[in-house]
Amino acid sequence: MAGLAWLGGFSTWPGPLLILFFVLLGVGSRGYESLKGLTYSLMILAAVTMAMFYPAFFQEYRGYKFSNLITPLIQVIMFGMGTSMSIRDFAGVVKTPQAVLIGVGAQFLIMPLLGLTLAWLSGLPPEIAAGLILMGSSPSGLASNVMTYLAKANLALSITLTSVTTMLAPLMTPFLMKVLAGEFIEIDLVKMMWDIFKMIIIPIGAGLIFNKIFRGKSAWLDKAMPIVSMIGIGLIIVVITAAGRDALLDIGMLLIGLVLIHNFSGYAIGYWFARIFRMGEKDCRTVAIEVGMQNAGLASGIAKEMGKIATVGLAAAVFGPVMNISGSILASYWHKKEIKER
């Protein structure tokens, strides 16, 4: 009822109740093994609710716009990814080249084309519609590795696919945006390539060097970076939500519906795409999760660098919480389902 009153615009009183509801739900989920994976997503929903009801607190402070924090946060997250990586993470390319090729092909084929189809059919303003294509053209994120582990899928393949698609992003994401989103929004190909390069390659490279030099000497960093990354992604989503709050109030339910279709279709088509190539059940689950779970943080950073955080960035703001919840549910389902060897 509180949510309906807010959506109807009758009052702002439901805000604190909805925030408290999501916080308590998140805390309560910690008490159940099967629901622990939802805790982070529920806390994000609580933060997003705060951003919707009280956007001014998340937009700027004494003239400093919080959207300026997005790119540095992405770089910190990518540095953390680099510190957890090594050359061994790319060994899967040599060991299982067919599986990697299929997974990478699915990643940069299925979701971009789904995004384009939804953008065409949505009737959304061009810049917001382009955000669906941007979301689909982004690589998979670290969350997919966690969900793959929980789903009893092929974690080694997941890490390899995340690493490879992330490193290919400075080339593939701008190219896909230029080809698929060019009719919706002007794309500066070279600038986007540089923006993604400085958000991904430089910090990951620094992280790899750090890991090489201090391997085994910085256990505290290994424990801290996942937490920092989770907080960083949460902050990014909240800032984008606050920036695009008015647009979300106008087209929020439609965008949520489109994101759900995009996300669920990614899981389903990714799974059956792998099946067509006669991959094993573990690998099919892995490809499904890698395809369905995109790097919403990176998409947000690209939108910020484009100067269109409140429009192009909206799809990423919605996709982030949605994919974490759906991914947790799917991983929980597969965790309980026996893998039948063919």
C-alpha cells in the first residue's frame, strides 16, 4: 500500500516505511542460508528508495556533484579486480578455447541485439532507449563469478569469460554502440574507447602489477576489495537513481519491465545458445549467467563520461539491482538441482 501511494504521487510519507522494510528484509535474509545471497540486493533497494524519495541528498554537496565520483569508483573497482587476477585467469583461453569463444560470442551478440530490439519496441526517449543497448553491450561483471560459484557451474570458465570480455570492452563496447545505438544517440567512437580504456585497462593493469609485486603480502586487501567493490557499485546506482529520479518517475515501470525482459532473456538464450554447441550442463549454466549479468557499474561510468548520466545511465541503475536479485534466485535454484552428466 505504501508503494502504491508513492507511485500515485499522493504523499511522501511511505518513504521511511519502504526504506525500513527493505533494510529489515535484508537483515532478516541473513538468517536463512538460501536467502543470504539477497542481502546485498535488498540493501541496494533500500538505498535506491532513499534516492527516489530524497534525491537532493545524493546529487550534490556544497556545489560538488556526486556524479563526479562515478568514474573514480569504477577505477577502484577495476583495480580490485586486477589485484585478484593473474595471467593464470587467462589460461582457460588455451585450455578450453571453444568454450571461451562460445561464451565471448554469446556475450557480445545476444545482449546487444536484445537491447537493440527492446530499444526499438520501447517507445522510450532516444537517450534512455540507448541505455538499454549500452547495458547489453557491456561485459559481464564480478557478480557473475559469485553466482556461477553458487550455481555449481564452471567457476574457472566464468572467471576467464569475465576477464576476457572485460579486456575486450574498450574495443567491443564502443563498436557495438556505434553500430547499434547510432540511430538513437550520437556516439564518439574514439572518445568512448579512451573512456573505457582509462576505466578498465589502466586500473586493472595497476592491479595486476600490485598483485605480482605483493602476492601473499596483502591478504587484507583481498578481503577488503570485494566489500569496497560492493559499496562502490551501490553508491554508483544510488547516484544515478537520484540524478534520473524525475525520468524514472515518468517511465520507471516501463523501464523495469524492459530490464526484466532483457535480463531473463539473457539467461535463457545464453543457456540454450551454449546447448546448441553441445556444451555440458555446468558450462551452459556458466554462459547463461555470464550473458545475463552485465557490468552495470561500467555502463554507468560510460554514461557519465558521455555527460548523459540521467538518461543513458538509467537502464544501468535499474539493471544492477534487478540482475543481482534474479541472479541470486537462479543460482539458488541451480544449486539445489542435480547436474546430470550427459
